[in-house]
Amino acid sequence: MRQLPSFKLERDNLILFYAQLLMHLGIGLQIILWPLYIASLGATAVQIGVVIGGAAILRTVLVIPAGALSDRLSTRTLILATTSMMVPGGAIIAVAQTWWQALIGALLLEIAGVGIPAISSHIAAAATPSQRTHAFSMIFSVAAGAGVLVGPPIGGIVAELTTLRTVFVIVVILYVACLGLSFFLKEIAPGQTGAEDSAGEPEPVNGDYRQVIRNPAIVSIATLHALVPLTLSTGTILLPLFLEEVRGVSLSQIGILGAISAAGGILLGLVAGRSRHLAKPFTGMIATVLLTGAGLLLLRVSDALVIIGVAFFLRGTYNVVWAMLGSALSDVAPERNRGRAYGLAEFGAGVGDTTAPLLAGWLYATREMLPLEVAIIACLPLIGVMLLSSSLARRSVVRMSPGSS
């Protein structure tokens, strides 16, 4: 690791950066082709939504106990346990012969998503408070975005030269590499801060979900974890199918568009890390919704490839919102309940990730433009919820600050 750029990250967050880079390179290879691959196994638009959304149900069910476990067990143990599920999950998808077999593999892949509360807790514990937004942005936006930047064009070219199935075989190899790198993480006890300038003494872990739910700021941010994908993913999840069937875009062009989308996310992630205003989580969130909504509007009104490219660049900023949500949650969640707070948030994300593909599949089957239109209209009320959540978060931070009554 000493030979690689450090990006001003602490040791464990640097390991997570490169592990997430490998993971998202695999995700990038497949993500833009995933709806097309499911369709190649004989699935209709509604069945594609069932595979993508149905798999997320498992993560939704498991994240609540996983959040509690990350407040009681080593986050390293949980990260390794959940990441390891990506290998058999990816392998089953790679050899699937029917769409329902792909669903089984997707279910195992979703178990990796259960590890997000542990990863988020590990990031927050390994970073100093002043560096948390930077760490979350680098790992969840830049590393993830870089992997997704490189992956789609490679995936599109490989699919055209060979088969869609070959792409998913390569994905499994990348998941194995991600798992291997994760073994080098340190053990960080629940409630402990692993940052070098901290005493590193663990805070007593005696909270429960009732304390988390009683915090309006945490509940509002968890609600945003559901509303963001419910709004934006409804408009974006079936875009590859839309581009191929409605706009007549080829597989290789779809792969390039995926890379352009990732570039938009990386750029906003880097800007957010340097900009005093965008470094504020809720300001960054609102910016991502506005930019993504503008991209969806361009896709709705134009079939010119250049305009579609601009739209995908704007759509890529959607990827940054998760880093902003994670950073906002770390500001309002006490260390003793941080894992549970992330568990509640990921439960919300699971609800959104489950509902959005099912809704998008039904809307698309009704009329191809309908998912885009619904998502565009829903952006405005989503921004209103973000403004409300920002106000609740500010009040929570004031109450948690030393000397407050």
C-alpha cells in the first residue's frame, strides 16, 4: 500500500478505498449491462424489475440486525463476512441459464450490501472528525466512481467481442481481489476510534434502536436513504434498456455512456472534497438531485447522442449522494449507536432499492418514457425533504456539542 497514492487517507480508509475501487470496477463492468443480461435470459421488463428489486429485499431484511452487530462486533469481521458473499453470488450469475437463476446470484450479491453499515462505521472510526467527509467522498464517490468509469466501456467492448456472460466471469475475479485486500483491515472494536490522533478508547456500547429512532435527525436521514433511490433510481435503473430499445444505442456506446456517467460522479466528488460549500453534506445532496434531474430531463426530450452523453454526465452525479448521506449521518449519530444508525439508513435504502426497480419495470411496461417523467417530477419534493432534514440535523449537532444544555 505504501507504493500507491494515499489521497490523504488513514491506513484503513486507504485499504477500503482500493477495495471499493476493485469492487466497483467489477460493478462497473456489469452495471450498465445488467438489465440487458437479464433480458438475454428470457426476462420481460417487469421480470427485470423483479430480479433487480427482489434481490434488494434480502438486504432490506438483514441490514437492521447487521447495524446492531456492527455496534457489538468487529467491523472488519462483518466486512469480510459480507464481502465474501459476492464471490459465489457473481459466479451463479455468470453461469445462470434463466432469469430466476440470476435472481439467486443477485440475492447473494445483496448480502454484500448488508456490510455497508460496518464499512460506514469503519470509515468514520478510522478518520478524524475533520476528515470524515473527505474519507466518505473518496471511498464512496471517487473510488466507486473510478471503478465505474473504467468498467462500462470495457464491459461493452468485451460483450460485443465475446458474450455478455464473459463480462460476468471477469467480474467474479475482481470480487475475489476485493475480498483479499479487505483481509488487511485492522480490528476496530465497537465504539472505538481508530484515527491516529485519537486516544482510541472505546465508548461504552449500550445503545439500542429505540434510542436511534428517537433521534429525528437520524430518522430523517434514514428516510432520505429510501426517498433518494425511490425517486432517482426509478428514472435511471432501466436506462440501458431504454437506450437500446427506444434510442437505438449499441452495447459499446452504452458502455461509453456508463463511463461518462461515472466521470460526472468523480468530478462532483472531487469538487465536493475541495469546495467549502459542497463539502456540507446537505448542500451536496441538493446539488446532486438538481443535476441528476436535469440529466433525466435531457434524456426525455432528445435522442441526439451528444445530448444523451451530456445527460449521462449529469446523471452520474447521483453516485455522490451516498457519500453525502453517510457523512451527514456520522455527524448526528453518537458513536455508541453509529452502527445501528447506519443499519436504519440502509434499511431505508433497501426499501428504496426494492421499490424503485419494481416501479420502474411497471412504468416502463406501461410507456417507455414514464419512468423518466415520474422521476423528474419527484425531484422537487425530494429537495424539500432534504431541506427539512438539514434543519433537523443542525439542531441535533447543537444538542450534541459540548456545553449544550
